[in-house]
Amino acid sequence: MLDKLDSLEQRYEELSNLIASPEVISDRARWQQYVKAHAELEEIVGVYREYKKVCREIQEAKELLREKLEPDFRELVETELEAQEEKKEELEHKLKVLLLPRDPNDEKNVIMEIRAGTGGEEAALFAADLFRMYTRYAERQGWKIDLMNTSYTDLGGIKEVIFLIEGRGAYSRLKFESGVHRVQRVPTTESGGRIHTSAATVAVLPEAEEVDVEINPNDLRIDVFCSTGPGGQSVNTTQSAVRITHLPTGIVVSCQDEKSQHKNKEKAMRVLRARLLDRLQEEQQQKIASARRSMVGTGDRSERIRTYNFPQNRVTDHRIGLTVHRLEEVLMGELDEIIDALVTTDQARRLQQVDSA
């Protein structure tokens, strides 16, 4: 591990010199490439340097204890040594986590798709709650939200919503949200006060760049039609909505939230690329041994990953057995406690795989 860390530190120093070089600065594309690589190494090099500093201090304390010291001073040194050894263990664990192979999609933007599942109108209202939860979480992170397609019910629920979340590390934080989300509560449409169980599905897709997925224009059928739902005078009068069908796979994407046909087409293509990339990656993952499946889940849409129970004010993530009694705060976008636990569990599983390899 130390040899690997030494080489990363050396590369970090090389990149520091390169991005300050006038020759590189004059080549913007090259400079941006080096700056990105430099930023990716910054955290692990910083932790490694702190680790080496702690190791030096431990060695100095041990050498000091070999000398004849006053009892009070010896006790002070021993206390400090114990604290530094604990810190060394923490830093070693952090370095192991940082050295784990990274998901190449982690830094990408996210396309989220939320759809009402079983439960009729109540499921659509719950889908709207989830949409609000994720948009508020994104706002807390300083990420940008771009609505792509929505389909509302008469009572303000959501049959389907597709939206883009733009921000560094968005996929790394949201990738475990894919699956079936279940709600248990008394619906507003229920007059007898009975608790109902409804569900909505969430899909989290890394946004695909054009270089990630090659799409042949001849494989596309593009239809235009009038928008429906909220949108002003242009609704039902202007053919601005776009539907794109990818003929080889049968994937269909519709976008109608923009008044411009060109903008709707551009958004629909972004969603199509993300879905095609997701399909390609899913096909690859199916070829991998089942041992690589984690308790965090596969993100398969059929999984029940989380339950939101209103009568008991609790949210339970079934994959890791985590329950928090802060339902209202979670639905207001305070998701970090749950997301942090999912990320930590995934890291622990991957560390165990590395250690047992």
C-alpha cells in the first residue's frame, strides 16, 4: 500500500509542476486534463501526508520513552502516543477506502426517473413527495436541477417525472436510491382513516456523454406532438413535445416541458443516452459473478429498498437494516444520514473483498 501511495504522491507533485508550467497553461485542453487529475489526487495525498506525519510523531514519542523521564512527563508522552496510534489506525482505514477502485460514473451528473407504482392516486402523491425530497436534497448540495418531463394527476400527484441533477459527485451520492420506495400512511383520499401501503419506483442513471454511447441517427424515429398539462397558451396548440424511439432496443423517451421543440429534443437525447448506458452496464453486470452483489443492492427496479412509515414517524432502509425516526426531516431532503450509511456499508464490503482476495 505504501509503495502505491508513494507513487501517487510523486504523480501529484508532477501534476502540480505541470499545471504551473507556461507551456501547459497555453494549451487549455491539456491544462484542464492535468487540473482534473490533480484534483482527483488531492484528498488521498493530503491524507497520506498526514499519515506520514503521525508516523514520525509516533517514532519520536517511542524514542523519547526509551530515555529516563520524570513520571509526570512520561505519563504525558504515553497518553500522546496512545492518541497518535489511534489516529494512525483511522488514517490507515481512510487510505484503504480511498485506494479502492472508483466507480467511473461517480463524478457524473444524474438523470432521475420517479414513477408512481401500486396504490393508484396515493402512489402518485407519494411520487410527488419523493420528487420534492430529492430536489430539496440537491438544493442542499448546491446542485442544479433541470426538469425534463412530467406527467401529473388531477390531485397534484405525479405519474412520472424525469429530471437532471447537475453537480460534482451527484451519482456517487444518489446511486443507491434506485429501487422501489414504499409508503405506509392514511391517504388524503381515505375517509375511514385506514393505513394504506403504496409504492413508487426510482431509477438513478449516470448521465452519458456522447463518447460513452454511440447512437446511429438512422436508428431513431422522432415524432412531435402537442404538450399536455400545465404550460400556458402554447399547450395543445404548438407541436413542441418530442418523442424519440430507439428502434434497436425499443426504448422510448418523451420530453415536453420546454416550449421549444429543439430543447425538448436535446433533453430527450440526454435521457436516451443515459438509458442506453444503463442498459449496457446492466448487461455487463449480469455477466459478473453473483458474489459481487452487495447488501446495498443492485439497484434493480423490483427491489423494495425503503419504507416510509408515517404513523410511526420512521424511515427504514431494508438493505442495511437502518431505521431513523425523522420521517418529516428526511422528506424535506435531510438524506445524508441514510446515504452516508449506504456508502459506508458499500465501502466496508469492498474492503472485505480486497482483504480476502
